[in-house]
Amino acid sequence: MASLASLETVFSREWQRRGWLAWLLLPLSLMFGLITGVRRMLYHIGVFGSHRLPVPVIVVGNIYVGGTGKTPLVIWLASQLREAGFEPGVISRGHGNRASEVHSVLDDTPVALAGDEPLLIRQHTGVPVVVGRRRVAAAEALLTAHPEVNVLIADDGLQHYALARDVEILLCDERGHGNGWLLPAGPLREAPSRRFDFRVINGVPSVAENTFVMQLQSSQAWQLRDAKTEISLTKLPVHARIAAAAGIGNPTRFFKMLERLGVNLFHALPLPDHFDFSVNPFEHLDADFILITEKDAVKCRHCEAIAADPRVWVVPVQAAIDGPLLTHLVEKLRGYPTA
């Protein structure tokens, strides 16, 4: 665990600058750019086919590798679209899902089958969620099982061109485009010049056209051992030893959010993204409170030692979007016939 986290730290640092390691990897980035550019062109000219579904498809994704806040945004979109009168469904790759078949995600689906993020989306929204390595197959399975669905949200499918899309939402965060180079010399899957319909920036003010700001908000924490027990983050005991842990794409964002809320952290524990908690990283941690993310909680509750630990508290976040993103999105969607 420590070695993987250290490796991620090294690359994260290099991806924010053009140091010696980035320059060393630049030839591989040029090759990566050539391959992805040819692939994109082959889809564009029709050599590779894109499958169009009978309902509009919204793709939410990023070009910066790793977490930028897609799950809270997908939850926000699904909830807001349903309030606007739509029947949304969500498809996702599902982290760790290497099987070719697709799976419907229910509230009690094992996280090993569903993936942590799809399970969290399902539990928060209650909308139909299907995971599958092949997103077209996942979408078709969802529409067959839920014919009432009239708009699909594809979670993290920006580069999955086999699925035709009607709206692309590009999500960024405070890291911007890093050093501006493609993988592996930089953090980008595609060039920043790629097209999009709407851009959402997580936590950073912007006045750019078709760009909206997302803020992740929180105020309460609930105890993993007893979800009915809650505490305000502003009322944690003054002299308590408070630690925070996060197995997400950008753990620093979680720690900074807590600090902005006045939480005095004596220890921050970044974990690899999608950390499976097969080992207990809190066993020898000297802390009175351990604050974790909801994404980690869906896995922690299946680890007996962690689930019974009264020190572990879950901090939920909610996305708030500045500006009329929903209005523009609904106007765009209503230009398409529903199934």
C-alpha cells in the first residue's frame, strides 16, 4: 500500500511540472498521442462504428487521469434530471470489473461486483445503474430492463467513442491540465483542445464560456458503526486527535475541504484510489476520530474490524453547481425525442 501511494505521489508531482521524469517519458507521450489521435479519427470518419441509442446520452468524464469529482456530479445530474421530469439511468465501467457480462447494481449488490462509485450512485439516487466493461452492452441492458428510462448518463466514458453521445460534460479541478502533456509524461488522456458541450470545474472560479463551477459541500458526519449517530463537523471536540483518510483520486481535496470547515487534522492518510481495505490501515492509528469518504465507506462496512470501530466516521458530500447548467442541459435534451 505504501509503495503504491508513494508511486502515485511521484507521478502526481511530476504531472504538475516538467521535471526530468516527465521529459524522460515524453517520447512515450508522443506515441500515445499519435495512437489516440488515429483512433479518434477512425471513429470520426466511420471506420469504427459508434452505436446510437434511442434515448439521449450524457457523457460525464475528464481528460485528467484520476479523480476530479465525477461521482458527486453524476449523483447531482441524476437527481436534478429526475426532478425536472426525466427518468434517468446510469451506466459505468465499474472499477475492477473485468468480466464481459453486464450487471445491474442494487443497493445491496456486493461492491466487488458493482464497484464503489456505481454502488454509491445507486444508493444516493435510486435510479437504475448498470455496470459493464462494454458500455454499449451496459446501456442496452439497462434500457431493456427499464424501458421507462429516457435519458442515460455515462459515468466516465468520455474516451469510449463506441457509444455515441448527445452531450459531453468535461470535468476539471484545481489541477487544471497539469503540465499540459499526455500520458505518461503528463496527466492527460486527451489534448485540452478536445471539444465539449459543457465544462464543470470543481472548486475553482471561472468565467469561461459554457463553464460552470461545482462546489462539494458537507457539514455532518455519521458513524460507520451506527449510521443514525451523527455529529456536526464544526462541533468535533476541540482537543480530539482527528485523522482523515481517503482512497479517492485526489485525496488532498478531501483533506482541504475538512480544513476549510475548521477541522483540525493531526494526521492525513492518503490511500490509493479504489483502495479495497483488505487490510485495515487504521489498526495502529492513534486517533479519537477517523474521517473517511462515502466512497471508502461502501467498502469499509464489509471489513468487520473497521465497521465495528467507533472512531470511524463518514463524511458525505453534496455537489452544488453555480449557474444555469441544468437549464441549458434540459433545453438541449428536449431537442431529442424520448423513447
